[in-house]
Amino acid sequence: MIPVGNEEMFVIELGDPNGKPLVFLHGGGPGGNGWTDFGMIVPFFQDRRIIMPDLLGWGLSSKNRTDEPTWSRQSRHLDELLGILGVENADFACSSQGGTASLTLAAEYPNRVRRTVVSGSQPTFETAGEDPAPGKAAGLIQELYAGDGPDFAKSKALMAGLEWYDESRIPDETVELRLKQTLLPDTMAVWGDRTIRGQRQDLTEELKKITAPVLFLWGKYDPFLSLEYALKLARLVQNSDVYIMDKASHHGEEEWPADYAAIIKAFFEREAFGN
């Protein structure tokens, strides 16, 4: 636990403490955190200094109510956290809401972000094209909390319906960990409470300010946002690429860790963007 302003952020550090910093930012699924979303990627980056924070309002980090804009608040605390950790700038690999946080950081604190990979994120209010399964997420999340509340079967059904392409590949231990974290009393108390996350914030204009290279890495079957939306984001961000993973949904990093690691490693190691 690291004090950041008047909050506390839970952080896991792994890999080579002298390596180039690589920050993993998790998505917003029930019970998710850096380890559940990216722990399977760690073996591919043992030469990097790996930093996995729980974003404010999630995991073991503070869950204080706020009136601040959601993403500016997250980026401000990430900026402060990196300063405390002695990290001048870093590469980022991010899922869903973590990607939006990294894009905000790149716009508001450009020296902190060297390059960032963003998967299944929605930094703007307006999307593009037809979302693959509108309303599906809300239905599965409602089902998770219905009746006697979250259990193993409902947690796995949510992951299968929203995050994984092939249900048979979901590890039981991941479901168990997600469920354990979902059932934490403070997490149960704040789930769905928008005052924990702050005010909604559209980043359309901020995206145009980003100069760091960005890779929009999308699952072909992501149920939240269309492939056309990834292209729309790439048109807003000047130095950006789009890569579509086949047989992947919202959590391609979990389902295909070796492929995901190879893709982002190639992106991080390019000598110059565009070459």
C-alpha cells in the first residue's frame, strides 16, 4: 500500500528492479485487478520492472467518493505514484478502463508515458459502428449480483460472456480469485456507485493532444465496442496503430498471453514509430 495524496494505492512490483518500467493497468470487471488481468503476461517480461497498481475505487486501493472527473483523477494519482516510485516514464499495457486511464495520463502528463497499448477502452462518449452486443454486459452484471449474490458459476458465466472467446480456456483459479475479490466487503459496498469513480469525462479533445505512440489492440469479438470504434480512436490519436486479435474477446491478454506479449513487445521495441 502506497500513500498517494489523501488516498492509498495497492501496487505489485515484479521483474528486474533495474529494468525499463512497464506498467499494467487492469480493466473494470467485477473482482479484477492487475494480477487477474495481466499476471499471465509477467513471465514474458522478466527483464522489465513490472508495476501493477490497483486503480482508485478498485481492488485493494482506496474507495473514496469524489466529485472529480474520473479519468483526470486517475491520471493525477498515477502521475504521483510514478513519482513516488522513482519512475520518470514507462511503457503501459492496459485493459479496458486501464487503457482510458493511460490515455488520459499521456494527454495530461505526457512525460510519463513512453508508449501505451490500449485494449477494449472507451475514452469518448460517442462510439462508432454498431456495438457487438448492446446491453449484454448490464444483463450479466445484474445476474452476478442477483439472488444470493456472486458465486463461482455466475462469475464464470460473466467472464465467458464478456471477456473470453473460448469458455473452456478460463482457468478455475482465475474465476476463484475474481470471485474472492468481488466478495470483499468494501468492494460489494461500492459496486455500481458512480460517486466512487467520479464524474463522467469525455476525452475526445485530449486524445488529439497525445504525442506518445499508441497501439489499439482489439479482440475481434469484443462485446463492448466495435472494431470501427478502434479505428475512430486511431484517427484521433496522431501516432497510433490498430491490431485486431483473432479468436479474442475483451481479455485477449488472458486468453492468448504468448501472442499478446509478442505483439506488445514488438511495439515497445520499435526503434522509431513508423519504422
